[in-house]
Amino acid sequence: MTQTTSTITPDSTAAGPLVDLDVVDATLREALQAGGEWAELFAEDRSSTGVLFDEGRVEEMNSGRDRGVGIRVTAGEVTGYAHTSDMTPEGLADAARTAAAVATRSQGGGKVEMESFRGAGMAESRVEVLPTAVGADRKVALLRAADEAARSTHEAITQVTARCADSRRRILVANSHGICAADDQVRTLFSVSCVASGDGGLQTGRETVGYTVGWELFDDCDPADLAQRAAQRAVTKLAARPAPSGEVPVVIARGGGGVLFHEACGHGLEADLVRKGASVFRDRVGSQVAAEGVTLVDDGTMGPEWGALRIDDEGHPTQRNVLISDGVLSDYMWDWLRSRDDGRAPSGNGRRQSYTHLPMVRMTNTFVTNGDIDPDDIIADTPTGVYVAQLGGGQVNTATGDFVFGMTEAYLIEDGKITEPLREGNLIGNGPQVLLDIDALGNDFAMGHPGTCGKDGQGVPVGDGQPTLRVRALTVGGTAA
Amino acid sequence: MNERRQHDTDELARLAQQVCERAAGNEQIEVCVSTGRSTTVRAYNGEVESLRSGVTAAIGVRVLDGGRQGFASAGSLDPDVVADTLEAARRNVAFGEPDPHQRLAEPDGVEPPGLDLGDPAVLSVPDSRKIAAAIDLERRCLDADPRISGVRVAAWSDGWSQSALASSTGICVQASTGSCSIGAQPLATDGDETQIGYAGDAARRPDQLDVDRVVTESTESATGQLGATKPPSEHLTVVLAPSVAAAFIGVVASVLAADSVLKGRSPFADRVGSVIADERLNLVDDPTDPATLGATNFDGEGLAARRNALISVGVLDGFLHNAYTARRSDTASTGSAVRGTRSVPGVGIHAPVISTGDIANDKLNASIGDGVLVRGVSGLHSGVNPTSGDFSVGAWGHRIAGGELAEPFREATIASTLQRMLLGICGIGATAEPLAGGLSMPPLVVADVALSGV
């Protein structure tokens, strides 16, 4: 067994680039040997820890470490990709040759513009307290406080699970066109889920808070408060009646339904889907696609939000992209490959789950901006309908815009007032139609819970948000006759 | 250790055992190690769009001490990483809190089924044939129906993995497994309307992939939705197509895992021996049938995989257990530990099988008179609450009128509870139809389900 020197810095807290820049240069040159036009090296070093508190005790503490490199080579429309956890110069050269093997069609091949990235390739974490610097006892104390707070909320609470998780992801991206950029992404998450038992069976309530920050998350977030909210949600649902079945007006609470826009139109505005004719929004730029007053933004620069990034996974700075402006479709989201084909700049939306994955167009933080109506007036102006305090996950058929998402907390609206809680059910609708059917937009914008967006088998962290708003008619998938 | 050099499973087993031998005092150590290689080819417009390949390695170390558990994992088998991972698991165990039932699995004397699952056929497929398979799949989808206007994804994937699991309680098992798969997402267009379909298949050997079925199902799922409208809301009888029945049964199986039962999160706790489903329903987990990709010789803790009856004639036989849930329930593991190298063992089903019924599949529509045939569902992850049993998912398919298939519908949901749906089964097809991965499932008929649309 051959022992060779690893090119990755052994300590993830060290300041050097993830891969020595001379090795980056050599690897990219190797990748273009066979005739590829463009080559990219993506290196990643990810560490994570998690603590699971269940049934009143620490059930499990875990930690993980992953590091590796993915090499991408393109020639025309063909992309070759190879990934390896062997970070030696020989391992990277092997991966470069494997990636290049399929992308060989151009004459002469591309060149590596190495000079422009000398001195780059490093990034410092912007977080105040790295979670790795926090003792496990402090994490356990927060979890225990959440457990006790949830159980003391109501005697019907029979089970509590609390979890805290943090991750640090250092990346280096370099390509033969001279991009060389790095990022150090730290995320911290805390969640509580409770089970309440009553005569009608079991009900659940969940709360999650997560930001692209370190342990300073808990400067402003009290896990006990979070736990009590989750517990109250479960207890409230014990008295819930079956949700209605059919089309009704739906009011969605601020921050509780950004996933609607993520699913209903966000995915359809991803340029890879548009280009293949798999989006209902193809050829619609400049058209009225939403009600007047509706402005939809995807913003990767958005402070500490869950989907925030300094650069995307192709090395391009993230930015604020206005997708729909006052109801008119203004632009799609772009990665490098799709923007190259369209002769335009990428929008900082090229993302990948890990070094083993090809990047593609992904959202970051996607939200609808404020309207000007008092949210109380929206409810008072709704004679009958459903008030959704919190939506769960969703799914969309991008070709039609048909989507579903779960209501994890919802109430009836009767005579302009929020009344009885409803059991869980899915909402189903059509994205383009819903955008046109927004007939009231509140002035109380808030971001929602941290989410993980899945697309073609890859999951990435995303954020969403919106003010209180009303959709004229959505189908509620309940069971009430 | 240089990962360009492939490990064989004996080497992996030795590595796992060497780490286990470092157990000190009352420590118990379990080590799972694996290496893998994979390729994915996507075709578009008659040529290769992307070819992605890679090699991976992983280790997961679980340390138990005095009923406390710690776990650590890493994506490398370098000796320094292996040592670091053991130390990280040991650090983590210090903060666990004792549970007297939390000990590693002990050898239980049950013989593994002795399946030969490591068919190396996928290793001998050259990249050129993988590319040809993806391009051919795209072309066949385009040729299948004049309304197919494009194919968003036509893909071939394959993988080969080798793994070993050892523990300080004397377990040491190893496995090599290969698989390959194809999948297509065709687009069907009629005027201004575009619909997208999907179908896929997976098998241990390339010659077992059913390309014809994937082409037919994926294109028909796209064209079948053209012209579909939102149906009126009503309670009615639904026929679940085999793929939808499989998704439903998968959800049912998840709530029969003992971990959710023990933690008060299953609607079927305390129901063993009781009727929880219509008497037509017999559900077993059978990982011993080598025809399915769910087949395995060992579970995630190294115990022999075995056939487990879960529901017989509508009566709940019992739950699926790993070593921990079994010890806590004063019973034996059912060999149902499921895990990846990078996670601690949970409890889950390997290969669900239900008995076929007595109505010919092509007579099911006639048997119900009026209702709907559900051909696809969406939002399973968001619309099913496995604790309360509330079930509400997006659905598309066809109406059934006078026993005949009628107009298509979409943008609707079907809703009930798992409890009511199991008791509401009122017909099972006589033939189990093949699904991806060697599984097969008959269509199911369920009465009194809420269809929500207009």
C-alpha cells in the first residue's frame, strides 16, 4: 500500500487553501489534456456534529467528516465529471483524466488562466462562535431545557425529541477561466418535535430554527420558547377537526408559506428546466405571470438566512435576483452552464449537495416582498376560508406548475375570524394560477423555517419567506364532507 | 491507504475487526466500512449530456459504554482518519446518557439465507454501452408517441459497493453488491399543454432491466395526463395502481417499525393480535427473495436477514425490530436493522410483499362501478403524518364510470387516515405487477377515500 502526502490541509481550521494552488493548476491542465474546453476543480471539506435528545435523555451524539474533490470538464454540450476522496496529486490527476475522457470533442482544447487566481483560494469564516468551539455539555443543557419546557407546557405532551446540529463546509472552486474562490459556510440548527396524546389519538407539533451562523444563534433564540411553541401546536391539534375538502380561500401567515412560492414558481424559474421545455414559465419573460404587486426575489446574499452563501458552488458571488417584478416575469435563475449557452452572466445559483455531485440551478433564499395591507384586515375581509399558520414540505411538477404541500398548522376562518384548528392535510394548486389568484398581500414580511430543497436527488439548504397573503382559491385536501 | 486501489471485502472485514479490537474496559465497538464506485450517464438530444463517475469510501464507528452511545463517521479509510473516527465516537459517548437496553447485537444463531447478490456483471459494462443505453432510452421515449416532445432526463446509473461490519460482540460479515438503473422523464405536449412523466427500473444485472416497461410507463404517464382536469370533491372508492399501492404499503410498513412504536409515535402501538386491516391483507417483509434489490443476507447490525410476517388476514402479527428495540421489548431482533455506513442502525422494512387477491387486475374497474384510478401520487413526504396516521397526498389518474376507465384528472388530493385505509381495503388484484427494483405489487381497491378537487 503506497503512502503519499495528502494535499489537503489536515486541520479544517487552518488558514491555507483546501488544495495547494500549484496542484490545482496541474490538475486543471491535466483535465484539459484530452481536448476539453473548460475545466473546474471543486474541493470540499465538511464536518458536522449532532446531538439527539429523545425520551428525556441524550440518545445519541454523532459527528462526521467528509472531504473530497470533484473535477468537471466540458466540451460543447458534453460534461464529464469525476469525484474522489483521494486528495493526493495522483488521485486528483486520475480524477481529471476520468472526467476528461468523455469531453474530448473540441479542437485544440482550452487553456488554464492560472495567473489570475494567485493568492486567492482562502476564506475566513464570518461566524462569531464556531460550534466546534462549544462544549457538548452546553449543547446538552439547551436540549434538556427544551425537553423540560415542552413537557411542562401541558400534561398531554407524551413525547419530546430535541435535536441540535451544526455543520462547517469549506469549499474551494477554481476553473480554467481564472476563477478561484473559497467559502467557509457554518450553519447551526435547533429543532423540537412533540407528540400530544388525546382521546382522538396522537398529534404532533414541530418548531425549527436555523441560520447560516455559529453558536451565536442562541443569543437571540431561546430553545425553551421554541419547545413550548412546538408543544402548544401539538396540543392545539388534539382538538382539530377534519380539514375541508375542495376549493376555499386560503390565508397564509407571514413566514409560514414561503414554500408555496418555492414550489409554485421557484423551480419553474430555474434555467435548466426552462431550457429543456420542462417549465410552465418558458418564453414568459416580460409577461404578466402574477397579480399586480407581487414581487418575487431569490437572494443568496441575505445575511444569516439558511440559504445564504458568499459564493455559489461554481465560485460566482451570490446576488439578489428579482424574478418577478410587480407581477411581470423579469428573469430566470442561472448556473454557469446554462448562462454560457445563453451568452449571459450567471446569477450565483449554481449549487451542489457535495463534491460528488454536478452543480445545477438551485434557489437560495426565495421570498415574496411586502404588500401594504394590515394582516388583520386580510383575515377580517375573509368570510370563510382556511388560515394556514405553517406549511410543511411540498413538491411540484414543473412542467405544469401543479404543486402540493402539507399544512402542519391550520385553522378555519369563519365570519372573518380565525376559529377551530384543523387536522393535517395537503394543499394542492397550480403555480401560475396561484400567482394570479393572490388577492391580498400583507405588510408584515417574515422569513420562514430553514428548509432542504431536493432536486434530482440532491439536497441543499434554502430559505423562504413572505408576508401574510390570501389566495382566492386553493384546493384543501381534507376529509370533511 | 490509497483509495485508487480497490479494497476487497476480506480487507474491509479485517480493517473493521482491527478497530473493534481496540475496545477497552466495558466498551463495545461496532464498525461499518464500505467502498463504492458509481457512474451516471445522462443523454439529451441524442448525445451524452453528462457522465459522472467516482469512488467513495466510508467508515462509521459506534461505541457503547454503560448503555451510552456515541457515533462518528468519515468519508475516507485513510489510517489517520480511521483512528480519528474511533476517537471522535469515544468523545461522543461521554455525553450520551445511559439506557440499559443500549447494547450491540449479539450473534443469534440464525443462519443467513446465503444469497449470491454480488453479481459483478455491472463492472464489465464499458462507458460506451452506458452512454448508448441512455441515448437509446431517450430515442425510444421520443418514438413511443407523437405527442412526446422531449425527454427532460434519460439516464443510466450503476454502482458497485463492498462493505463489512464487525463488532466486539463477535459479529463479522461482509458483502459485495452491484446494481444498475435506468430512468426517463418524457414531456408530452398537446397544443399549449405540456405534461411530464416518469418511470424507472433497477436491477442487479443490466440484462434484467426492463427497458420496454420504462418506455411505456414513462411516456404513458406523460400522455395520460394531457387534457386532465380538476375533479369534483367527493368521497369515493379508489383503485391504487401498483406503484401507488407500493408507496402506500411503504408508509404502512414505516409505522410498524418498533422504534416509533416504543416511543409512542405509532398509531398501531398496543394493537398486536388485533385486526388493523381488512382480512384480505397479508403483508410480509421478505429480504430472502434474491429477485428484489431489497434482498440481503444480513441486516444493518450483521444479523441474518429473515422473512417476517407483519399483517396476516388483517391481524397485526408484530413489529419490526433491531437489537435495541427487541431488547427493550423483551423479544428477539427480527433482523430489521437498516443503516448506511454513515448512520446508526434504525429499524425498517427491506422488501415488502403483499398477497395477491382474487379479482383479475383488468376486472378491478368493473368491480367498483364508479370511482377513480389513482396512477400517481405526490407529496408523500409532506402529506402523511406517521404518528397521527393522517394521510393526504396529491393524486392524478382517471375517473372510473360504469366500470370503465373515463376522463383523466389531476390537481387533486386523496385523503383519509392510514387506519381507515387499511380497514377500507375492499379488493386486491390477482396479479402482482413488476415495479422498479424487482419488487412487484398488485393493485389495491380502497373504499371511502376523500377526493378533493374543485
